[in-house]
Amino acid sequence: MDLTKIASLALSTGIFFFVVWLVRERRLREKYALLWLCTSLFVILLTVSRRFLEVAALSVGIYYPPSLLFLVGVLFLLMVAIGQSVTLSRLSESNHNLAQEVALLRKQVEDVGVGMGLDRDGDKDKG
Amino acid sequence: MKILAIIPAYNEAANIGAVIEDLKSFRGDLLVVNDGSTDATAAVARSLGALVISHPFNLGIGGTVQTGLRYACENDYDYAIQFDGDGQHRGDQVFKIVDLVQRGEADLVIGSRTLPGGYKMGITRWVGSRIFHCLIRGLAGKTIEDPTSGFRCYGKRTIRLFSRFYTDDYPEVESIITAARNGLRVVEVPVLMRGRLSGHSSITRRKSAYYMLKVTLAMVVDAMRGRDLIEES
């Protein structure tokens, strides 16, 4: 085993356990963790068997295997980034709706309070 | 007929009093939608007898107007006007935008500064306005001279549609396409406006390029959508 192989193996297993740790700490949802765990497993596979990449590259007609790796890597990250933007848009939409809902409900609560003779802080009006 | 005046306000404590005063002859409810102001906007408005809804944080002009429209929808108002909280719009012009909606001849009325009887706007705004004017004619087949005007009257169907679909930032132009696409009658009438009492426009020169691109994209994409389902009653 050469040094680069050891280094990349250490890095990819490191990523794997980092993701597991993030989930354990409840800082990453399983839904997203799954994606990154699969990714790091894939990277581990690549480091363990160099032949895998070579065979894959040659079978699609790429003669320099690392370019296949870069291509796949860039495309993969692009898809992930678009996916994140979609998630972000959905979240801002719900955030927006929640803020409006809160504002409208607070108005209703205030109106009910006024009907019961309470002022806006919920205290009884004096006199 | 139940009428609501929606006054979107963000840090307008200095202007809001004059705006409410300006609307004192308005026969309907005044609703100030406070978009997370850090000053006394809400307190001033409340002390002058307006209804006040406060956002927990800043949502932008679109979200603010939409909150007002949702309120109008939930409380069964027959129509609503949008009247900016910065003092540009004039209370004595309200009857002009309300008239056609009241008579059932329009669903969305836009008070225009550029039709004969209006007033002159800055050159940057004029150029942008012309571009949008052409886009609206191409995409919706409507001729709107002043599509960025926020002085508007919404009929019941428009209230229902916009309380579902209304953009957060720079909604005015896009909303014309949304309305037209859903078969609502959009009409423009000339009105008089004044310069701002204090403060400055939300669209700075630096932002205007982004503004143009964002609104253009939104309009083109919106025109590609089908009809939205707005359930009756």
C-alpha cells in the first residue's frame, strides 16, 4: 500500500465517521445523512480498488480514469447544490407562511382579548 | 360592502400618522401591516385607531401586502385597496381606483402616474417601466402604462387569488401577469401622487439591475403557468 492510498483511505473513512457522528449528535437528519454516507462509501470503494475506476473509465471510452472521477464528482455536486436550492426555496415558503399565520393569529388573539376587556398585554383594564 | 385599506409599513413611524390622517374620510377599515419595524410604527398606528398586524420579522413588501389580503380574505371583505405607508399615495385619489371594482367592472385596478393627469417619474424608473410595459403586452396582451405602481384596488376574486399566490420581493409587475393569466380584469386609471414625505425608495440604483432581471424571469415563468385553482366562496 502506497502513501496516497493510505491518506485517501483515512480521509474517506474519516468523512464516513464524521457523518455518523453528526447524525448521532442530531445535527444532521438521516434523510441527508444517507446521501453523504453513500458518497463516502463510494469514495472508500474507489481508494480500495483502483481497477474499479479504470474499468469504468475505459468502458465509457475515457482513457485517463481521473477525468471520469472529476466529471462524475462535479455533476454529483451540481445535482446536490440544485437539490439544496429546492429545499431552501421550500423552507422559505413555509417560513413565509408561518410568519403570516403567526401575525394573523396574534391579531385574532388580541381581538378576542379586547372583547374580554383585556389590554394587549393580557392584563385586565382598570376601571 | 366591507372595504379594507391595506397599508404596508416598514419603519414608517414618521409618516404613518399623516397617512392615516389622509385616509380619515375613507369609508372602511384601515389595516396597517407592520413588516417587522424596529421603530414605533405599530404603536403610532394603533394609537390613531387603525387595525394593526405585525410580522414577527421582515418579509418584504410582497409578503406584507399578502398578509393584508389574507386578512381581507379571512374576514370576508368585498374589496381592498393598497395604500403605501410612506405618504406617496393620496387619500383624495382613492375613489378613482375603487370606482370600477365597486361597479363590478374590474377585478384589479392600478392607479397610474403616467396616464394623462398623472405625474412625472425619474428616468431610471421610466426606462424600467417601459420595459415592463412591453413585456406585459407581449405576455398578457394588456397595456399597462405604470406597472410598478403600488396604488391598487383588489376585488374579491383578486383578493382570493393573491392571498394564495403573491411574490415576496418586487411583486407589483408579476402580479399583473398572475391576475391576467387567471382571467381577472386588470384596468388602469390615472391618479395623482406626491413625492415621498421622508425616507427613500426601496429600490436603489445598485439593486435595479437585479430587480429588472428577477422580475423579468418571474414574469416569463409566471406566464408559462396554467390557471391557478381559486375555489369559489
